[in-house]
Amino acid sequence: MVIKQLSVFVENQLGRLAEISEVLRQKEINIRALSIADTTNFGILRMIVNHPARAESALREQGFTVSQTDVIAVGVTDEPGGLVTALKALADAKITVEYMYAFVSKAEKTAYVVLRVEDNAVAEKVLCEHGVPILSGEEIY
């Protein structure tokens, strides 16, 4: 159950993040999760939105460089150590997590974690074997 993530190349200029947010607002697209990694001159904004294809198209129309990446999302208990089971299962299976970010869900005592790994299918199998729930796009979007 892959989730579509948008990656947007963003120049480090005043107001660029506001521009992206405005484009999405105008198209009634809701940002569900985001992460930004930056350097001196640019950043990569990674987002999970409720309408990935529509968001990608809208951002491209405004001149942004955008790509979609398949990621997986898991639910973990929202308590100290809640992420350990998932990460240990992946490490034991020799699956490297390239990056991840988390956000608290509307469900009580649950946090969602977005993971980028080399092989989503293998990671999903390992996580399921360890009782880590894999979330569908409908649950995230």
C-alpha cells in the first residue's frame, strides 16, 4: 500500500513556501504531512497531500519542479518507544530507511510515520510480519 509523496524543489527565497501553500489552497488540496531539508541555496519540500496528482499538476503549472515518490506509511503507538518495533524489524531484515518523518494522527494514541526505503514491497512484508500496521492512501489522505 504505497502512498504518493510529492517532492518540490524550493529555492531559499523569502515567501517561496507561502507560494506553494497558496497554490495548494487555491486547488483545495490539504497538506497531511510535510518535511523540508535545506541547504544554503535550496531545499526539498516533501509532502503528503490528499490529492497528489492534482497538486503536482498545479505546482508544475506555477513553474515548480515537482516529482512523485512512492513511500509507505505505518501507524505506531504514540508513546515512548512506539517506533522501535518498526525500525528494528527493518534493520533486522537489512532494509535501510533513506529518510522518514512523522505526524500525529486524528486517531487517539496513534502516530503516523512516512518511510522511504529502497523496496516498499519487501519493507511492507517485514513490517506486517512484526505486527506494524501499514496504512492505505485513504487513511492518510
